Amino acid sequence: MNMFKSIIRTPFFKVASLNSVSVILKIGIGIITSKVLAVFVGPAGIALTGNLKNFLTSLENIATLGFQNGILKYVVEAKDDENQLMRLLSTIFITLLAICVGLSVILFLFAGYWSSTLFGSSSSYSVVFKVLALVLPWYASSVYLITVLNGLGNFKQVIYVNIIGNVFGLLFCLFAVSYFQTIGALFSIIIPPVFLFFVTLYYVAKKIPFFAMINRHSFDRKVLQNLSSYSLMALVSSVFGSLVFLAIRNKIIETLGINNAGYWEAMCRISSYYLMFISTILTVYFYPKLASTNSAKATQNVIKSYYLSVLPLFVLAIIILYFLRTYFVKLLFTNEFLPVVNLFFWQVVGDVFKVSSLILGYQFYARKLTLAFIISELFSLVIMYISVNFFIISFGLDGVVMAHAVTYFFYFFALLFYFRKNIF
């Protein structure tokens, strides 16, 4: 009993518990948001929000140059060296600000083009991209500041920011969607990060005099060179991944209609909710273990523990979800989304292979295998895109989730072959 009390009093346990609460809250808010969107905008509106989210993911990573992992690493190393920290913060902030201004100009001047590309020539949502152009610097700065806060060791504050951001995002979504329907749903994706910037800045300012440390004379090109490898991995994964999903959704709209695109987006949302638990476990527990191993045997033990503990529980949960799928679709959305029930089988098959491959994919980060990571990502994205275009002709919307299963089947066995020495 005394040992149990000593464990739960440790800072790590408190942070891990708080992080679990944050994840559960994020999922809960995501479910409520999905319900609100389903009631007010239907499948068509959800399809459009999915397009904007994919576009925004690519834009975020271009605006931040995919520096997040690198910023985290170098802030951790420099947090006790004021001069080094000043050079790091100044260089990154000035670079990102210049990039954001350039991107904002492009977004604003070509708002009509982006609207027709993402939402179709019959849609007129150019105002969304003009507003996005104005908020992009705030959006990128909030991502940057959260990473800095994390690097400074303020883990609890990072979780607080995420909780506050999710709650504010939900409240704004309820207001915007109920009054402005589809365009309100689109605004609910791009506006909340402006508020999040000020919340994050408040916590960062309590730790360091942030703006006092930003100095153009401290700009150092070597900092950008050090961050380049992290940038390449993040940009390939997020930008190309988002563009492929955007192309797939537009293919569904073109071939099967916008409602079917909404059903697929709903299925993707459900999948993202339960995969969030797995990604959190991997990030918090298994990735640090993989990064610290220095032998094939130790790596094998980490991977084995994942397959013996996490994977069986996930498969059990996914089987239960499958048999209760009709209930969950009605709970999360509306009766209008019942066609989503037919997409579950191939989606969960693909997700089992995806979860099986995640622990292997994390070795790319742990071992800094940049080239191998890029090849594997492009390999999976090419298979996904080609198989969607092939299966959608014969199987309709079912073909999209079949392509998902086929992609992660090949991806899992490709990684299994590549890391065979570390596993067997």
C-alpha cells in the first residue's frame, strides 16, 4: 500500500494521469462536435470540414516547416543556456513569421482558387481562406509556442493548454454551427487557434521573457541546418499524407457524390477516436523505450511487450465496437449516417494492421532513419491512392475502406521485413 501511494505521488504519474484525462476529454469533445456537425450540416458539411482539415494540416506543417520535433529536442538541450536559447528562439520565430506572411498573401490573393479546389467550383467559400490568411500567423505561432513550452519541461501546462483549447473549440463550434451552419463549421476549425496563441503565450511568459529574447541579431543559420532533417520527415508524412486524403475525398465527391464523402469522413472520425488512445500510449511509453534501447534484444523486448499487451486489448475492443457499430453511429451522428455501418469491416481490418505497424514505424524516429522513413511513407501513400482509384470503380464507397485495409496489410509486412533483424 505504501509503495502504491509513493507511485501515485510521483510527478510522472500525475502528468500521465492528467494526460489521460486530456485524451479522454479530447475524444469526448470530438464526439460532441461530430454530433453537432451531423445535426446541423449533415454528410455534405462533414465532407467539406474534412477537406479543410486536410488542407490545414498541410498548411500548418509548411508554415512551421515541420520543425516541431526538432524544436522540442533543441529547446530541451538549450533551456539552461540563455544565449543558445535566444539564438534558437529568435531564428525559428523570425523564419516562421516570414514564411507565414508569404503564405498569408498567397491565401488571400488566391482565395477563390483555393475555394474552388477544395470545395468545388459551385461553392463560394473564398471568405474562409481570406480569414485563414489573417489568422495563419497566430495559428503557426500557437503550434510553435506549445512546442517551446513542452521543451521547457512544462508538461502540465501543455496539457492545460490542450484542454483549454479543446473546450474553447467546442464552445465556438456550438455557436458558429448553430448560427451559420456549414460556413460556421469551417470557421470553427480556423478561428480557435487565435485564442490558443494567447493562452500558450501566457504560460510561456511565466517561464521565460519570450519577446525580450527575440532579436534579429541572434539569427543563426546553423540552427536551421540542424532542424532540416526533422523538417523533411514531418513534411513528407503530413503534407503528402494530407494531400492524398484530400485527393481521395475529392475523388469520392466526383464519383459517388458529396454525401458519400461525408460517410467516409464520419468513418475516419470514428477511427481517429480509438486510435488516439494507441498513439498516446506509444508516444508516452513505448517510443521513449525504443529510443533508449542500445541492443537488438532490448528492442525486441519492447516490441514483444507491445504485441502481447496493447495489441490484444485493441483487437478485443475493436471486435466489440464492430458488433455495436449501429449503436455507435447513431450515438455519434444521426440516422442519416447509417450507411457508415457498412464501412466498418474493412476499416477495422485496416486499423488492426495499422496498429500492428505503428510500433515498427516508431523505430524510424527512434533510430533517425530518415531515408527509410520517407520511402515507407511514400510507399504506403502510393498504394493507398492507386488502390482507392482501382477499388472505387468496382465496389463504390466500400472500395475506399478496402483500399485502407490493403494499404496497411502491405505496409505492415513491408516494415516487418525491413526490421526483421530487430524482431526475430
